[in-house]
Amino acid sequence: MDAKAAARARLDESADELVALSHRIHAYPELAYAEERAAAWLGDALDAAGMRVERGPCGLPTAFTARAGSGPLHVAICAEYDALPDIGHACGHNMIAAMAVGAGIAAARVADEVGLTVHVIGTPAEEAGGGKIKLLARGAFAGVHAAMMVHPAPFEVLEPTMLAYSEFDVHYHGKAAHASAFPEHGVNAADALVVAQTAIGLLRQHMCPGQRVHGIVTRGGEAPNVVPAHTAARWVARARTLAELGDVRARVVRCFEAGALATGCTMQLEDTGPPYAEVVHDAAIAAVYRRNAEAAGRRFLESGPALERSAGSTDMGNVSLAIPSIHPTIGLDCLPAVNHQPEFAAACATPGADRATLEGALAMAWTAIDLAADGALRSRLLARRPG
């Protein structure tokens, strides 16, 4: 039996367990850095498959690493498993986690035979908090030559656009007063937010393609008959690159400063986490993945204006700047449901999602095998200084 056939046979043995794992994580959504059950279940599955599991590495209790093989080429497969507030696994991280486990188990079956060391890296807090960025900085990816993961979406895309991203909280502090009897004694922190959001709305006319800004009010005041003394908002700025993001963010911050200046409030701005970088897809690894995904039964959409406009962000971008990486999407054929909708969450625990989970896992395992077998590509990856 050749390596790919052996990997497929190993995945087939685990298929029912992987689907059950995906559904279990889906049924118990956990937020960033609180993914205790998901991390435990994933670690248990990898341990049971014979991989060497380390739980809570790099000071992150809900992270893990699992390793198999002793070959010279080190390939990392990233698992995500955090959910969104209120709408649960509406980005399909339950599938990402199960795919990573399946790919790791399948590739581990032949790792020594083909010259691989396989890592499955459990990365918490992708939706908020940048778990991969912390793991990267603290050495969890040390020695890795290539990294990959597959993300659910309505359709299959080989190299989806992923923007650089910055999230921050803004607080305005004014002065409370009776809103009817003594309004002249108040300094209205809600008005500061209104001015800032109006300015941002006007700024959008002058933003370049690929730039985004959006947010929510997290505190709007305490009572309608009290001039609000404290308001708060959480906002996101995005751009095509980290370098471009700095300019976009500076323009957005000036809009918030305008709110403070216009009303006499004081303003406090706090980053909620490190900035996410844009994803730089390694074209050669992506081409290998495409061949394997198509062999596993997947079909890709060709790039076009609609796909180019459809852009999210991920902390996998920071990994991709340090290590040759890919981040394709795997399609669920669920339109009109799209990511971050309750309908998409429902789509991530269906027979179509289960099939995508297994086929995505197989495509990644086969890709890892091919990276070790392709002499030129293997030499190029081995020649670079590993992350």
C-alpha cells in the first residue's frame, strides 16, 4: 500500500469519531481562551491515536500541540475551535478542529515512511485574541517548515483574500446631569460616539478597495433621563496589508478624537489584542493542495470580483508571514447562508459539512505527504530558516 492509500485508510478508520468530534464541539460552543472542553476533547483524540500531546503550551491553557514522526520536513496543521458570542460555531471552527485532527492522524500513519514530522497545533482565540500570534511569538511553531489549515465557507476558494485587522475599544468620559432639568451641566459621552460614527461614515467614501471599518456600541448610557457620563464602543479597522492598516487605523482614530473634541469628553483607546496580518498564501503549496482536494472530491471556484471582495481576517496571517502557509476555504454549498450567520452555524453540522470535514482532512494529509515527496519543494522548504 502506498503512502497516500495508507493515509486514506487511517482516516477512514477514524471517520465516525471525527464526525462525532465535530458535532460535539459544535454543540458546546466556547469563546476565546475559554475552550476548555474542545481543547480537552481534541487532545484526547490525538493522544488516543498515538501522537505525543502537550497540553497548555506557551502559557495558554486551551492551546495544545501534538506530534508524530521524526522526518526532516516539519509540517504543522492548525486547529481552531473557538466560537462566536450568541451564534456559536457560525464560522465552522468545529469543522476546522476535526479536519486538523483527521489530517494529523492520517499523515502520522506514514510520517516516518515519507520523511515527515507532523504537528497538530491547537490554536485558541482566533475570533478574538490572536492565539496563533501568541503561540508564534512563544515558540510553538519553532522548527516548522510549512503550515496549513482549511476553513469552511459557502464555496471553495484556493487563496481567499484575508485582510490585516486591528480591533480596539474606545471609551468616552463626560459628566452626568439631569437630562431635562439641568442638561447644561452635563457633558454628553453618547454625543461623542454619534460624532465619531458620523465622521467614520463620511470617511468610508474615501477609503480604498480592501479597506473596512465597522463596530458596535458596547455601552450607550445608563438611563434616558441622565446625560451619559461614560460610553464605549468596539471597532475594527481592516486593510490589505499591515503597512496599509496603520494609515487606515490612524484616520479612524482621528474620527474618534473628533468626537471628544466636539463634545468636551475625554477619550481612552485600548487595543483588544495584537493586529492580525494579511494572509500570504504559498502558491506552490496551494497548487499541491488543490490537486489533492480535487482528487478527494472538491471543486474550486475561480477568482473573480465577487470572491476578491469577500474578505475576512485571521491570525493565520501572522503565521503566513513567518512560515510558508496556506489557508484555503472548503465549500458547504449553503448559500444564501454565509459565515457569521446563525444559518451558517446550522450548516456546519450537516451531512454536507461532515463530508467536507473528511475530504478536507484527507486533502491536507495528502498535501503533507506530497511536500515531503516533491524534491524541489521539499528542498526549498528545508533550505529556509524554520519558524
